[in-house]
Amino acid sequence: MTPPPPPVPAPPAVGGWGAGRPYDPAAARPAVLRGLTGEDWWPAFRVLIAPTAVLFLAALIAAIPDDYTFFYLFKAPSFGKRFGGALALALAALGAPFELGFSGGGRYSDGGGEVLVRAVPMTVTALWLFALWLGLRAGARRRQVRTGEQPTRRQAAGEALRTAVAAAAVTLLIGLVCGTTWRPGSPHGGVGFGEDDYSDRFGGVTYSADAGWLQAVGWTALLAGLLAFTVHGTDALRWAAWRNRAVRGWAVAALAAGRALAMTVGLAALVGFVLISAQGEDGQAGASLAVLPNVGLLLLGLGSGATLSWTSGESGPSSDSDRVSGASGGDEFSLFDLHHESADWRWTGLLALAAVAFLGWTAYRRRLDAADRIRLAVVYAAGLSLLMAIAGAVLSTSSTTSYFGRQRELDHEYAVGLVLATLLAANVIWAAVGALAVPPLLAAAIGGRQVGPPGAAAPQDVPYQRAPSPGRVPQEGGAAPESSVPSGVSEVIGSHEEPPAHPAGGVPAARPPGEVGPVDPSVWRKQQ
């Protein structure tokens, strides 16, 4: 007879002093800290390779030319010094002020100064954002293939936070290594003083270039975080938009306004490039490529009726004190009051008319109702006003010099841009005209359907897509449920389709009362 097996001993209690709960060191950390330390950071840094390459490429293009001199006296600095200064200038695309300084002293003079330039080269900014968007899209597709599920809002927020922190770290690193210092060498072509004679008379003057990287770090984190949340949270936004009429309306308005803004700014930049090229000045057309959106936005604002101004303020010495405020100068004009400017500026009004026509066509083509057209006008006016507000430039100079024992301090500031109140008023009026008045006129002229109430049915030939299918709904608790609809199959929805299943289970999500109208297809378009 076989003896019975010995009894299996009970497993020892673990965690919580014998309470039977496994010890999890991450449970005691805050949620934000767990999100920063518990995930793989490589995808967040990988998406920043292309945007960083854009900054370095812009700096390289600016640093290559060397056939210029300073004040016809000194040769251009070496390529390494030019590249360091150009890299500091490239950070201006992310909101960093560009700083130039000089200092020195000698037998006859002593002093120093600083030049601060606040301008955003929007071409570089747009390329940086586009490269980041491409990287985020590729990263989102890789994540979906690896996990087989759509990210939830919390997961999208975590990805956005990691991307923002990684982008800020990369910008901080660039800000710490950029910049340069340069001491002029021998004069160019034998003009001026020799190097030793110059240093003896005027001292060892040192020039420097740097960037205010702290501002760039903040703006980079904000832009990268918002863009990453938009990309990773697209599917969660689709589901929220399907269930909520207001969310859907604002999502459609944002998509339509974004495309209208891109087309409008692109057309205005092209017009600005043609005007600059027609001037025939050497090097102006090439140098203007970095700020073409800025030029186009200023032209569009002027054509819309906003006031374009440039100011000049100065403070300097007087007989009574070492430093007093001097007279301020400048000028301003608008489409309705050109002052002494040429009447050719009135042609910029065609840009405003083209922008309004395209905005109205966008609202008409998407069959937006009155509420969605109001949202479109609000988003369009806000976005365009923000872009116009940062399209200007400010240059500030501060210097202190001493000649033969007498000191002189001088501050100067130059600014060019659109007056804020006038651009806000102009954009609100033109956005209202384009989004509210033009679509009914187009419908009447073309003979199509008038933009009607929310209950109006969509034309049969418009391919409105389905809402997210039950198998693609992002789940807060894990993977998405299985779906009978193959992935990637395009479907068409009419006004009588059943709503999709609720994310928490298989219960259909009811539409709000009275909501039968079609859904804009771009809200449901999935990533390919």
C-alpha cells in the first residue's frame, strides 16, 4: 500500500506585514511620478530626432556663407563660431530671444552693449512641428501594432507628458551648447587697423551670441505636449465626439479652421515671397525664407483692415543727467488710412477676400449647420489672431561707452507688428462673414443644399464614415474587445445607423435627443 503524499505547506504571507498583499514599490509614488518612471522613454526621444535635425539643418544653412565682413574691417569668424551663433538663432523658432553682446576697452575707449532680438522665424517653427507630427504618427502606429489596442485618455496624457519632458530636455541641451564668442582677427584686405594696433587703441573687443534658452524650454514643452496629446488621443477624441454633440462640433470646427488657416497663411507667404523677390535686392529673397509666414501674416492683417505700426524709442544722455528718455518715433497705417504710403498697399485686400472665400467654401463643403459655423468662426478668428500677434519683431539695444573719461549710456528699441486691438476686430469681422454669410450665398449660387438645421439629412453621395466600431473603442481597463468588423475596412453611415457600443460594455450609447444629422467624416478618419 502506497503511503499518502506529505501535505503541501502553505505559502508564507508576503507584503503588508502578513496581510497577503504583494509589495508594489510603485504604488506609493504619485501618479505623475509613476507615469514618468514606469514607462519606456525611448519612443518619446525617438520622435524628437527629426525636429532636432530641422534645427541643426536651419543653423547649418545660416552658417555656410562666409563671404561677408563686419564693418568692412574684419573677416567673418570661423565656421564653428558661425554655426554656434546660428544654432542660437535657430532656437528663436521655439520662442528663445536671440542675444548679441560685445565688450572691451583700450587706451581711448571702454564699454559694452547688448542687442536683444525677439522674433519667431515661423518657417522653421512650422517645419519643426511638422517633423514632430510625423514622428508622433509613426510612434502611434508602432504602439498600436505592438499592443493591439488604442490608447485611453490617461495613456495619451502620459505619452504627452513624456514627450513634453523629453522635448524640453533636448531643447535645454541645445541651449547649453549653442552660442559663441568671437574676438576679431586681422582686418580684411588691409583696411583699418592692424590687430595689435587695434587692440592697443580700442582694447580686446569680444563679441558673443547666445539664446534665451529658458523661454525656449517652456514653449517647447507646451507645443510638444499638446501635439503629442492630439496625436495619441485621436481615438479617444473620436469616441467622445461621437457621444457628445458639443465635443463633435468643436472637433469639426478645429479641423476645418486648421485647414483653412494653413491654406490662407500659405497663400499669404507665397505673395510675400513674390513681393520680396521683385525688389531685386541681393540675398533678400533667400534670407526671407525663414520668415515668410511672418511676412504673409503681416500682409494679410494689413489687407484685413488691421493697423501696421513700427515704433522707435530711445533714451540717452543730456546736459543735466547721464540718462534721460528721448523722443519716440515711428509710424502706422492701415488699409483705410494709408497716410503717406503708396496706394499699392490696397492690393493686400485681395488676400483678405481670398481668405474669407476659402473659409466660406470650407463651411459649405462640410455642410456645417449654424452652430458649427459659429464654432468655426470662433476657432478661426482665435487662431489667426494668435498667429498675427507673434508675427512681429522687437529689437532692443543697450550700450554703455566711455570716451576719454566721459560715459554715455544709450538704449534703443524698435518694434514692428500689427496693433492688437485692430487685428482682433478685423479677424472677428472677417471670420463671421466667411463662416456665416458666405456658405448660404454659395449654396444659393451653386444650387446645392442650404446649410440647414442639425436634423437635415446628408446627401447620398457624401461618404460619411462610421463612428469608431466597438472593437476599436479605447478601454481604460485593458485591451479593446474583439470586433467582427475587419480592421481598415471603410464603412458608410447614414442617419439611421445604430450607435456603437459603450466603452464599458455592450450597451449601445444613445445619441442626444433630436440629434440625427450626419457627422463630419474627418472626425472619424482613422490613421492609415
